[in-house]
Amino acid sequence: MAEAADAAPNQADGPEAPWSYRNILALAPMVRVNTLPFRLLAREYGANIVYSEELVDRSVVQCRRSENAALGTIDFRHESGKLIFSTVPHERVAFQLGTASAGDALRAAQVVCADVRAIDINMGCPVKFSVQGGMGAALLSKPERVKDILGTLVRNLPGVPVTCKIRLLDSAHDTLQLARAIQETGVAALAVHGRRRNDRPRWWAQWDQVALLRQQLGSELPLLPNGDIFLPEHVRGAREATGCDSLMLARGAMWNASLFGAPEAELRPQREVVARYVALCRRYDTYLGSGLRLGLGSADPNPSPNPNPNQVRRLLWQCQVRDHEHARGARQDRDLQAGAEGHRPGRARARRRRDAGRPGLRPAVPRADGARARARPAARGG
């Protein structure tokens, strides 16, 4: 573990490298995942650009900027004292905003724009909180508001790239019309999640629709397709299938951040990746739970700062078991096959598979009513 903390992988671009959306791999914005340690982890393994998690404009407006000399970070804290966003000098981070108003978006962007490299607007999140507030996917059906928000940011933030992330609309024509309206505002790039608003993650991303958009939109505006990129061959396949030289990685990076460097090398063992993530969390005094979906399948429901050694050893042991059981893509191959058959292993099955290998736990067994009881700790001495 100490060796992993000291020997960090190489970063793709230095902090002063030119900012570009051409021929890159970007870390997609993910709520409760893209903390500072996880963004730095992605950078170390080869991500050219990393996005922050979505942060709501009205919350950002109420933040105060401060410099943390002990950690070497730049912090933005809410008036209540809650830490909203943290970065380090020269981090190659794009700040994603959740907004429904051009005025609120501009005020929020002005709070952070001096400490980030770009501003991105979330126009694809389908969760209830965002949609009810007029944010995220709610903007897909409001092209005039989209143009107002993006145009306002482009005009008032000279020198700061402005981008947005959308989903596919119900028809290819509607998607193209929205993309053209976005392009007219002068944005620097457009990220496209290859699913529609009501599509679930178990449904495969529609790379053919992204390829059609790429052909019809032309090559002037960089497109960053997102969706179902889990393995090195998926990186190459997505580029070929969509005609886009840049990609945005989400769940694939969350499960193993070394995917950013894998097109030219093999994926690193999850134990090594998680060990490095734990070291970064300790370095920046960050809660451990959020980003541990990488390699572990789900976040810790009760994250705690400065995890004790037993917690860390347990996490690393789990990763070692998975590396042994699913050496070199066996687990991914099963998931891909399951996806071709119309389903993927659910959380319950993954939990049973995980618990079956943990010492001190009895496997789940059928109950009298036919349901399956959850695994429970074995009795002492039994």
C-alpha cells in the first residue's frame, strides 16, 4: 500500500498543456464520485480532462473561496460551512453546473471560473431532482432556454471554454436540431450520452445514432460520445463506430480508472488502483466512500473520513479476490454476454457473489416463503 501511495502513474498531459477537446479521453461528470481524489486518480492514469460532479448554480453562488494551506487545495464552501467543491492549482478540471437560468448560471460560473479550466452545463441528467427543477434533461425540450444559457456564458466568460452534455432525443432529427442550436452559441465542445432520457443503464448506448449526428453536424464542433465504454477494446471500437476521436468515460473509469491508459496498455489490478485512491483520499482528507464504486460495485453507505486500517485492508482484500477470480476480463466477458441476452447481473446477484467469498459470512439461503435471506455473520465458534 505504501508503495502504491508513493509511485503514482504518469499523467496524460501536464497542467500547462494546451486545452483541447480533440483526440482526448475525458472523465465524465458523476455525482458523489468525482471528488478531488478521484479526479486526480483519473488524471494519473491518463485522463486528459476531468469533469467535476454536477453542482447546482444557486448553491455555488453562496460559496466563499478559500485556500487551504495545509492540504494545498482551493476550497469553495457554502455559507453553512459545507465544502461544495475543492480543486488544486492547475488542475485540468471542467466545472459542471446544474442550472435552469442563464442569470444563475453566469453568477455561479463567475464564482469558480478563475480556478477551473472550463464550464460545462448539464443537459442530460434524467433524475427527478434535476428535472423537477428545470435542470438536466428538462432542458432537452427547451432549445430557446438552452441557447440563452449557453450564449450568456460564452459572451460573458471570454477565454473560458463553455460546453454542455446532452442525451439523444426521441428522433435523430430532433437531436440534430438541438445540436445545431447548441453549436450556434459558440460552445467549445458537445458531449453526447448515447441514450435517451428514459433509457436505463442496462440498455446499450446507441453509437450508431452518435455516428449519424457526427456525419450530419460536420467536424467543426468536437463531439465526446459517452456510454458503455468498459474495456480497452471498447475505446477503440467507440472511436471507430462513432467517427469521433474523443470519448467521455463514466462507469468504466469508475470501476477501473486505469482504463484511461489501457488503449496502449493492460488494465491495472483493481487492488493497485484502489490502494492509490485510498492514498489520495488520505492526502486530501476526503471521505473514502464515494469513489469506491471503482472496483467494488457500490459506494459505502456510511462513509467516514480517515478510514481505519481494518476498513482499508478489507477493501484491498476484496479487490485482490476479484482480481484473482476474474483475471483478465472474465467478469467483463460475462457481463457483455448477459447484456447481449437482454439483461445484466443485478445488485442482488453481485452482492451474493461478493458475500460468498467473504470470511465470517454465511451464503444467502432460501427462506420458507421462497424468498432469499440476506447473508448474515456466522456465529462465533461456528
